[in-house]
Amino acid sequence: MNTTRFFLAVTIAGSMAAALIGTRAKEVTSVQHSVPATLRLAVEGDMPSFDMPSIGMNPWLNSRPLAKADLRGKVVLVEFWTYSCINWLRTLPYVRAWAEKYKDHGLVVIGVHSPEFGFEQNLDNVRRAVKVLGITYPVVIDNEYAIWRAFDNEAWPALYFVDAQGRIRHRQYGEGSYDQAEHVIQQLLTEAGAGGVPQGLVSVDPRGVEAAADWEHLRSPERYVGYGRTESFTSPGGVGADQRRTYAAPSSLRLNHWALAGDWTMGRQATVLNAPNGGMTYRFHARDLHLVMGPSAPGKTVRFRVLIDGLPPGSSHGLDVDGQGYGIVTEQRLYQLIRQAGVVTDRTFNITFFDSGVETFSFTFG
């Protein structure tokens, strides 16, 4: 199954300064390729600086600001990420493992956090994600997309491999090809004269949202719920852009179509529930179903329940719900709601929010 997709990202709401035009698809099959003993790595150009004079010094986490001079003689792996992206989350175990395995042999991993959604601009949100996800390597905040543009980047996640002379020698977009990525790291470290570079490949055991997708059975693409990028919305009357409306769900849905029920306002980026007991329904085909969402005000919590084919999920519940389907929205992030334990086939997902004030952004699958 070829899961590569292409879309155009529109201008992101809030104070984001740049639109991401021609953004490459996030989802790429996790197929490992055979890797030659020595890779032919062309020079793509010099690594840009992380200090952008036009916007001042970007904030850093886990490190003081790193200039190009600080990285001279080091092999650098630059990772573009945004913390609610499921595709990036599934690459994270490998990046963490590489950072640990090669840190004493001259590798520096730098995570560039370029936000997709407005809430990912919030530095406290990013700090919390860095802590919860066990990220110990340096992270630079790129809210204005200055570093993204300097690298001419096209995707989340993206990896750039920089040699000890500061030259970009390889890049990878999306998930997968982890064997090749690690061989590139080993080759660049060897070229730099590092002694005793560990051979072999890291062994990771991803859990929860970091576990690889079930690509064989994945038939549902990411679906945004803000009107700026949504597709296949089937509530009668269609989208009411930036209008408070009472929506209803149809009696049945075709695969990969979705609907709202209750009092909602559909914004360009987020769809917000105005009154209690509103819901969303989605016909999907995947092992996992996630929803990026959060409370509309700091400190607020929103109770919810999910059903699958009209029944509690039982053993098919995700990390953020119990077997009866109950959960609570407490922060702005990706929530894993379904992880099917049995046969993966077409299912109807429903979520009911018992409280108002939830913002929903996108469905993702795995």
C-alpha cells in the first residue's frame, strides 16, 4: 500500500508568520531498504545557522543556544518536528536512541520545533512535551518558521544529516528508512575520524503512540476538522465557516467521512464545542485512531466518552480512554482513543463531549 500523500498547507491561524506552501505528505510507509556498505552522499550545501537575525535569538530547550561555530567538527542530525504530529511521534524512538548511542562519538542531535497548530507555539506546551517524551537533546523553537525556510524544509518529520565540515549530505522526509538513516550517521562519523564508532543498528521497542503504524491495514488518511483543510464532511447543511451552528450527524457514513452533532463553531484551524453533549463521528479503517484536541481555556477540563460501532471499546481502547470509553481532555495534544485489539475493518467511531469548551484539530490513524 502506498500511503504517501500530498497536500497544500494554508496559512496557520494565530500569530504564525509563514504559510507552509507545498508541504510534503507526512505519512510514508515504514519499509526498510537494503543499505550499501558505503553510501554515496552528495553535498547539498552548507547547514544554515540556527540564529536568525531577522527575528532575534530563537529560544532553546535542553541547551544553551548553539551557533555554527559550536558545532564545528561535529556530525549534526537536524530533526524538524511538531509535538502533536503522529508521524513524528513514531520516528522519535529512533532519534532518541541514535542521540544516546552516538553522543560520545561526535553526534549532536538538534530538534527544530516548527509548530503546525497555534497551541504548539506555546513554549510551556513544548516544554511539557519535551519532558513527557523523554527528549534530552537540544531543541530550538522555530515559531516563525525562519529555520524551516532556511533549510527549505518540506515536511514533518524531516531529518537532515550534516557532516563535520558543516555540509548537508543527506535528508529524509517522513517515517521509515531507519536503517539507512543510521548507516548515514555511522558513515559521517567515520569520515570525521571518530574512533570506535558503534556498528549494528539500534533496537527499539516503541510503545503507545510511538509504536509503528499497522501499514498493512491502514486505509484512513489524516483528516483536519477546521474548514481551512477539511474534507469529506457530511453533516447536513455542510460547513458553517466561523459560525455558531447546530449540526446533526447523518444516519450512516461512507468510509473516511465524518460529521458533527451539537452546537459547534468550525474555525479555519480548530472546531470548538459551544455547549455540552456535542459529538463527532467518523467512519474509519485503521488499527489506531487519534484526535488532536485540547481545552479552549487554560485549566479547563472536558469529559468525554468514545464508542466504536455503538459499543464501548473494551480491549480496543486507546491510551487516553478506559475500557468503557471514558476520558478527560486536560491539555492540548494528540490523544490516542482507539487501538483495535482484533480484526481491523471498517468501523464507526463516535465521541461525545459532556462539557463545552473543547477545541478539535485533526484525526490521525495508524
